[in-house]
Amino acid sequence: MAQGNDLIIRIGGEGGEGVISSGDMIAQAAARSGLEVLTFKTFPAEIRGGYAMYQTRFSHETILSEGSGFDVVCCFNQEALDMNRKSLRQGNALIYDFPGGDIAEEQNIPGVHCYPVPMTKIAKEDLATPRSKNMVALGAIAELYSISMTSLKETVQEKFGKKGTEVVEVNYKALDAGAQHVRQNIKKADPFKMDPGTPKQDVIIISGNEAVGLGALLAGVRFFSAYPITPATEVAIFLARHLPKFGGNLVQAEDEIASLANVIGASYGGVKSMTSTSGPGLSLMQELIGMASMMEVPVVICDVQRGGPSTGLPTKHEQSDLFLAAHGCHGDASKVVLSPEGVEDCVYLTVEAFNIAERYQLPVLLLSDGSLGFRTSSMKKPDPKNIRVENRKTVSGNGEGFERYALTESGVSPMAIPGTPGCAYISTGLEHAPSSAPRYTAENHTAMLDKRFGKLKDLEDYFGATEADHQDGAQLGVIAWGSTIGTLREAVKIARAEGAKVAALYPKLVWPLPVKALNAFGAKYKKILVPEINKQGQLARLIQGETELRPISYTIYGGLPFTPRQIADKIKEVLK
Amino acid sequence: MTTATEPLKVKDFKSTVPPTWCPGCGDYGVLNATLKAFADIKLDINNTVLVSGIGCSSRFPYFVKTYGMHTAHGRVLPVAAGVKLARPDLRVVAFGGDGDGFSIGGGHVPHVVRKNTDLTYILMDNSIYGLTKGQTSPTSQTGMVTVTTPYGSPDNPVNPLAYCLTYGATFVAQAYSSKPKIVEDLVKQALNHKGFAFVNIISPCPTFNKINTFDFYKDMIEDIPADHDTSNLQAALAIALRAKQGKVPVGLLYKVEQPTLLDRLGEIRKKAKASPDYDINVIIDDYRP
């Protein structure tokens, strides 16, 4: 990693030991001091116990991914040390709780800078506040890597201020004690440090899940219903706090079937509505996704993917719901699937999801994922004035000649919102005539399916160009989706720096596929590589089925995202 | 439409779609009496949504001039709740049968009930699956022989009245489709109730249920005593449990006033200081580091 400009610090310990909260604080503090940050956390599905990890990447430039490995790791206990020992590389730094903590032996790892900091002992014996161990560690980290202590203390004040000055003081003391220990006892030998940044006014730091909620508010959501599920719950938590301020209603439904049912009813009533879930919930919603498609009711469903099938790996990363999102539910159901690359996308693609749902009157799925949902990242502050919001076509007037499912040129038929005089109609999951009356004739079913799919014919153009990063003379083009895009961007930089010629395509519209863009990209490059985090190579197979491309599928499925290094190595391997 | 001074009639609410039910179906009586209740309360067809699930009785909305949704099997209540929560200004009435409401959709009932969701729920109970041509339903009696239970049904029936009462329903009534005056009266009361109102209407299926016929019910139907205290939950439960003695009590079992879901969501909005002009920049700025 470039010294002074790009640094990755990992903190590991037992769930419940303050790993996540200290990680949050260091990220906040760094962002406050003007640095770009991007975090990555893994934690057990259980509330207490088990290994928890929080990694923060700091930079002066936009950060594209979690990065490849880490520079510094801080271990709160023996398990964390064991978990990370094999990842330690030449030149890394290890900060660990010793002596007096869970780690029994002094560490002397060849090529690794080892800094023992008696976190437990300082917290317990010197400060008599055993729970402040994580803050002692933070103080040590800040001192070693020039993370602004002022910003860290401001963050502490903000986080604990409500609990009273005593709590704030305890944390200040722990931070100072950690820093002081480093000054007095440790001779820093590694080259890592973060040059201070310039605090920015136009930046926010927000998680992927919160960003989805913010996007929904910007799009004008006024009804939200969901059932708690890891790793999607924070979308509902964000909106539970904020949606009522705008006069909207949020309810916690009895299950995911009910939450989507609520949302369909609400949207039929003319109100922009949304739900969020993860794989198991999306499985339960399938019948009603088909109903929304059949009834042509705009709904937005955010699926924060996790490891599956079944209960799977609730807190781990996977991109394995694409088939379900694209091809789920019985019958031929038209729907749209978008997938955000990063936190900023979580805001703007959610707005786009609403726009598409409203414009085409159908369900739109937003496929986020666990590592993106939990990721906190700095981003440019959104300006609500620059948000384009589209609303569904509706009818007004006396309803003369109104047909809810009229066959129009675009395939989109204006909706009557209940309350519109003379336009009463029955929205139905049965196949229906333009008037909305049930009709099962061959001609009608054919015409109606053609309408529901045909209305998407201009979707690729409406959604906008698919970003491509071309390179003259390249033989290989790489296509990624979702949060793998950020990793691919960085992998392309690495591979090019190492002499590889490679192009990349970054589709955010993943169903129906942007076929024109894919074919144009495929025509330029002899080989196409599709890295993704699932067993079956889901995007690769969809591309194979829908386009002229014949991609090489590159999949990993261990519950973690790719590192840029992994993809860069694969690029070089394919080019060999 | 008629002018405001003329009383509204059933025909003012009837759509042009003729009912698809078999001749002799109990649901005709429910439809007619319900439309009378609509006329009585001068229901506003442009601001009413009738929501149903799947089944014979769930075809109900097609036969009425209002807005409507014919949804998926078992999902009538959460869809109806969504309409009402998004558009409190609309009147939302849910319709369905015993299979839709208490089998496939049974998991939704406790929650719509305990939240006192602002809905009227009219259930036509024929103790059979008619649209699939005669299988045992959640209100069928134990031992009932149907095509899927040729040796007799091994299952005990649910008691829809006791079910709703124990989950905290604020309005529970039962009617019988052969007694249209009572149906009309109870539906009207349910429509005027603030909060979740449940009317279970015994509505025999002459085609597929050869046991629970109009004849079968003749001696079982009993009026709820005039002196029954409709605010007494224990007394209401005792009436609901008359089913154990083979009786079908008809009338209003229970009615109390309690805060509804919309009331409580209103309180939440008040606590959140809701305003249509709330500035989203306040939230965005909260995320500045």
C-alpha cells in the first residue's frame, strides 16, 4: 500500500468486546479529519461470542473497495491473532493485547512489526474501567498512525455526550492512556501513517443500508413495511426514525409475505412504497412479486443479499440472489433488477429503482449485499435539488372510456388512483382484459404478456449508458456487478500497472440485461471474464443466455468479497 | 348516480359483472345484504376499496362498482392493511372465505387483529373449498369426507370467533346468509366501527358441501340473547364457544373502542414532529462526520 495515502487497519476480537464500536469510531474520526474512509466488517450471526472483525481503509482519494488484505492488524484476543496470523505479510504491523490479556505469549513474527499494548491491563488496573479496553487500543492506533486525536475525541463526545460527562471522560482517559503507552514504550518501526486531511463540508459518512433508506426518502417514499432480517434490518431502522417526519407510515409486518402485501396495497393506493429484506424473505415474496407484476403496481424491494440457500450464512457476503431476482416467481413476470456498486450508489440507485417502478409500473428489485449494507463510507453530500424524481402516469377527469390496462404504444397504461371519480376498477392477479375484467383467451393472454414485457423495450436507454472502461489493444474485457464492481475497478488499475491490457464493463442494470451495451463491449474484446461471488456464475450464465458473449466465469463463494489482488491475478492468468 | 336527496339502492352499487357463484350459493345473500348496508351508509364508491383473496367468495369485489383488488390466496388482510395505512381517507373492506382467511392466510389474522387495523373483514364461511371442487377447510368438522379426506378428515375445525376474540379483536359478530336483515345490520355496524371489525357469515355451499347445508343449520342457528353485554369479553367468548354445543350464535358478540393502528401511527408522526415540508437536508447533515 502507498504510505501516507492509503492505509488499511483491521481490528479483531470477540463479538461484544467493542470491536465494531471502536471501528465505527475510528472511521468517523478519520472522516471528520478529512480522510476518505471505507469500512468492512464481519461478525458472527450470534449476538455475543465468536470472532468479529472491523477493517477501515483510509485514503486521500476515492476508495473503490475493501482492498487486498491489511497493513495493520490490532488483535484483542488470542482467537483474533490466530485468525489473522496467516494473513500477515512481510512488513505488516501487529498490535496485540499483551501482557495481561487473553494472549499468553509475546509475539515475535519474522518480518512483522509486533507492538504489544497491554490493553486489558491498562483498562482494568490503571483505569479501573475494564470495558474501556477497546478505547485504549484506539488510542494506541491513533498515536501510531497519526489518526487525529482531536477528531477521535470529538467523535467520542458526539457518541457518549448524551450519557454524561463522566462517560466521556472515561473514554478520553482510555484514549490518552493508549496513546501514552505507545509514546513511552513503543519504537515505531513500520512505515505506515496517514497524512492528515483537510476537513470537508460537503461529505457525509453513511452505511450502505442507511444510504438505501436515504435514497428512498429522496425518491419520495411514504410507506414502508418490512420484517427484521440480517443483513437488511438497518434499512428499516433508518426509515423507522425518519419516514414519520415526512408524514409517512412504517410498519413492521408479521412476515415478508405480509410486508410485500402491505406495500402492494399501499402503492395501489397511489403512495410510493417499499420493503427491504434478505434472501430468505425474498424467497417468501415470490408469489406477490408476480402479483405486483401482473397488477402492474409499482413497488421497490431492496434485497441485501447474504450467503444462502436456506438460513445459510446470515452475516456473510454473497451475490447469489440474481437468479431468484431475475427468474423467480411462477409464470412469466416482468420486473427490473438493479444492483449498486457502493454506498453512493445505494442512494442514487434507490431513487432510480423508484423512478423505474413508477415509470413502468412493476416491481423493481435492488440487490445490495451484506458487505455493502454494513459498509460505512464517506461520500459527497447528496443535493436533494439535483435528484430527478419520476411519478407514475395517472388518469384524472370523469373516467369516460378509462381502461386500466389499455393496450398503448408504450405498453404503459395510466393508473387510476382510488378516489378518482368514475375510474373504479378491480386490480387483479388473474389474467385480465384491458378493462381489468378477468379474461383467459389465448389472444388476450398473449397480448397482455407482450404488453407487460414490451413496456420495458426502452429500459436500457432510459436507464442510461452502461459505464465501460475501454483499453486499446486489450484482448480481455471483465464484467462485474454489485459491490464486485468497486473491487474490479481497483483490480483493473493494479493489472494495468503491472502491464496487463484489460477493459471493464460496470453494469448496474442487471435484469433485463443491457444487451446492447454488453454486445457492443463483447464485440471489442476476444475474451470476457465475469468475476462474481456465487457458486453457479449467475451473471455469467444470464449473459450467456441473453447476449452473443461467451464469458469465462470466475466465482468464489466463501462468504467474503473478492480482493482486488485476486481479480488482478485472474486477469493476468487469463491473459497468459 | 342518484342525487343526494334520494335514498341509495342496491342497484347503485351493483357492477355490470354478474356473480359467478352456483345457484343457491349463500354468498348471493351476503352480497345483497352487504350492498344494502352500503346503500344505508351512503358509501362513496369512488373512495372505497374492496379487497379479497382467492376463493369463490373472493370474487365479491367484481360484483360491486367500487375500486377493488382481487389479490393472492390468503393475502387479503395485509394487502387491505397496506391500502388503508397509505390512504387513511379511503374506506377499505376485506372479503374472503374460510380457507383464504383461516388456512393459507391464517397467520395474518392475529396481527391484523392485535394491531386493531382500521379494516372491516367480512368472511363467508362455507366449511369447504369450493373453487377447487370440494376439499376439507379449516372450519370443516372432524371426520368430514371429501375428495382429499376419503376416510374422513383427521383435523379439528378452528373457531373463527374465538380466534379473533382471543387475539384482541374490538368488533366480532356472526351472521347467517339466510337471515339477510341480520347480515345487513351487522355489516353496517361493522362498517361504522372504528378499528378492526370481523363479521363471520355462515354461507352454505350447496354444490360441494353436502353436510353443512341450509337444512343442517336450521336448528343450530340461535340469536345472541338481547341482554348480552357486548363489552364483556368473557361473555363473548362463552358465546363463541357455543360451537362446542353444536350451536351457531348469530348477532354481535363483542364491541369495544380502542386506539386503532392509524391512531397509533398518528401518535408516532406527532412524536416525530411530522411535517409535509420536512427538510431532508436536516437528516443528510446529521451524517456529516
